Amino acid sequence: MAQARHKREPGALPSAVLATGVHLALVAVLVFGVSWQSRRPETVTAELWPRLPEPPVVRQQRPEPKPQVQPPPLPRPAPKPVPETPKKPDIAVAAKKAPPKKPAVEEPPLDLDFRRRMERQLAEELTLVQREQLKTEPVKKPPVKAPVPSVSAPSVPAVAVDPGYVNRVRAKIRGNITLPAGLAGNPEAIFEVEQLPTGEVLSVKLRTSSGEKAYDDSVERAILKSSPLPRPEPGQYQRRLELRFRPME
Amino acid sequence: MAPDSDGHRENGMNVTQDLSMITLLWNASPVVQAVMLLLLVVSFMSWYFIFRKWFGIRRAGTQTEQFERDFWSGSDLGALYQSAVNHRHSTGSLERVFEAGFREFVKVRTQRSADPAAMVDGARRAMRATYHREMDRLEAHLSFLASVGSVSPYVGLLGTVWGIMHAFRGLSNVQQATLAAVAPGIAEALVATAIGLFAAIPAVVAYNRFAHDVDRLSLRFESFMEEFSNILNRQSHAK
């Protein structure tokens, strides 16, 4: 009788299958549901600039540095004429277009600055030489790419950091520094701080340690604590700031 | 493409935490993992019994209905008893109660010295015994569902509390107390509570439902027993 009853107990196998199905569904919901929810929306960082950094200038400078590939001394003088932009590209373009136009180009020597004029002449001659070289072997573009950063890179820090602004930033950070006990001497620690235009600190890098780990750490904590940093004057924003700190200030 | 760009972003800006389920479970502390495994097993068993009881009780209900219809349609008691004996492996609970009572009644009636009250009493006792056995069979595993429903949330809570303790202990080693430092730990700990609740809620619902169904069945069995005793009583006096 008892055995008969056990046999009669219905649906042992279907129940097991259904229970497995329920749990598989649960696992699927958990895995896919949660992973779907935890997918981050694509973050887009937008930085607002008060002025555009005049893109045409940069673009037209590119053909110009070409001649400067070969002569090693030239990359230095090249950045200096960057501010008076409109004329230079003309030269470069003119020189590229046709040599007979040269006389028209040589009008600008109205400049009183002698050195600049000399440089320009040198550049023109070099462009001519370069043009001839290009005619003979036009496939020389890869090396051209190298000087581009050398010209554009110096053009970025052309905006000098306002010392007053840096002092304000340092003052705010200094207020948050807790000097560790038993600090010997007055060593200098240099930090590189990356910030957003709103002043929020993105990262702090120790450029030069003061030699005292405790002091470095406390300054780093103070920088993070000072976020957001004071805002610069409009147009003075710099993503990376170099800040120097000394214990006795 | 998306993960690639994620990886190349500045480290200071994005604290990218992979919060997908598998990594959460994989990184959980052993206690939490053990709790989750236990709860998963318990949940599986409870679902297994839920389905089994569901099938069983539904079948008992239809069989009871069928037998009551057969019984009250006025067919011969002897024929009913014969069919119950012949199909012993497929009879329902109520049919077995009837079979036990009728067998006892017939056995006592064959003895000459039996008086009518003793005949009905014997049949009644036999029916009651079968009834209790059948009720026990119907109610089997319901207590398991009840305890799963009441205990598994606590087990899940234990796992969660343990996981959160773990997460906060890790926080003490960090200079900067950020939410990102504890978030994964708390998330993986909360999974334990989720599994506990997942095991508990269906178990409680099923327990209440099945207990109610079994109660109704037992009521039907008892009223049938009373009515059948009356019929036997009439028959015993008729002879």
C-alpha cells in the first residue's frame, strides 16, 4: 500500500524540470537585467572655451614647417613668428604656387625687425630648396609630420599662466594642508594638477617629491580637498597647472 | 568599441566598475557565496515542491470531484468498491477512504454476531485512519515551504550583512572614502538578500495557497465520511 502511494505521487520529473526552468529564467533575468542596467551611458566631456584658438592659423602653418625639416636650427625661430600669422602662410602658399610671385611676397619687409626679416628670407630660400627637392622626390611626406607638433606645441603655452590666479589656487590649497609633525627643512614639492574648466580636480600628479612622503601626501590630499579650485579669469583656463609648495610659506 | 574607449579614458575621471552579475558573484566573499549557494539550493527545492504539490493537489481535487460525481449518481456501492479495488494505483484519496470504510463494513457484516452500531463504528474508524493517511500525504512538504518562506529572508540578510561588513572593512584601508570603493561590495552583498527573497516569496504564496486547498479537500473528505456513515447505518439497519 505504502509503495503504491509513493508511485502514485505525480509529477516528480516535470516538477524538477519546471523548477530548473524557473531558476534558469531567474538567472537570465538577473544576469541580463543587471548587466543592462549597469551599462554606462557614453560620457561625453565638453570643454567650453571662451575663444576658439583660431584653427585656420594652425592649419596653414602645416605646409610652412615642411622646409624646416632638414635644417636643425630652424624649428626654434619658427614659433616666434607665430603671432603675426596672416602673412606667413601667404608666403608659404605663394612659394608653393610659383616662384615668379616672389617679388610680390618680398614687399612685407616693411618690418623694422631685422632679425625677423632675415629669418623670413632664410625660410623662403629653404622653401625653394624644399620645393625643388619635392619635385625630384615627391614622396617625402612622412618625415614632414614630425615638425608639426614642434610648431603647434609651443603655440599652446603661449597663453601665460596668470600668476595671480596660480596664487589664488595655491592659497586655497595651502589652507587645506595639514603639515605633518617633525618636518625638517623647507623642501619644495611640485605637483601637476589636471582640472576641468569648472575647477574640478581630475588628477594630481607628483612631479617632484619634496623628499618627505608625509608632506607630499598631505599636499595631495589638500589639492583633492580643494576641488573645485578657484576659477581663472575668462580665457585663462589651463587644463594642467603646475603648482609648487613649500612647508614654510 | 565601447569597452575600448572606456579603457583609454583618463583614470581620474571614470571609476568604471563592472557591476554585471557574474563578476558580482565571482568577487563576493566566501561566506556570501556560501549563503547564496545555500539559498539557491533551497530555492530550487522549494520550487520543486511547489510544482509537485501543485500537480498533486490539483490531481487530488479532480479525482475527488470525479468520485463524488460517481458516488452520488446512484451507482451500486459494490460496483464502486470493485472498481476502487481494481484500480488501486490510480484511485484518488476519497476513493481510498470509501474503499477502506466499505471493506471494513463488509468484513464486519459477514460475521454473524455483529450488531449494526458496531458495523458502522468499525467502518468509520477504518475511514478515519485512511483519511489521516491521505491528509498526511497531501500535506507532505508543506512545512518545508513554510520554513523556506520564513527563514530564507533571514539567511539572505545574514549574507548581506556579512558582505557589507566586508565592504566597509575594505574601506578603512582607503585614504579617500568614496562610494565607488564600497559600491561593488554592497551590490554583491545585496544579491544574497535578493536570492533569499526570491526563494521566500513564492514559498509563502504557495504555502498559503496549498494549505487552503488541502483544508478544503479535508473538509470535503470529512463531510463525505459523515454522509457515507449515514448510508452504511441505513444499510446495516435494513438487513
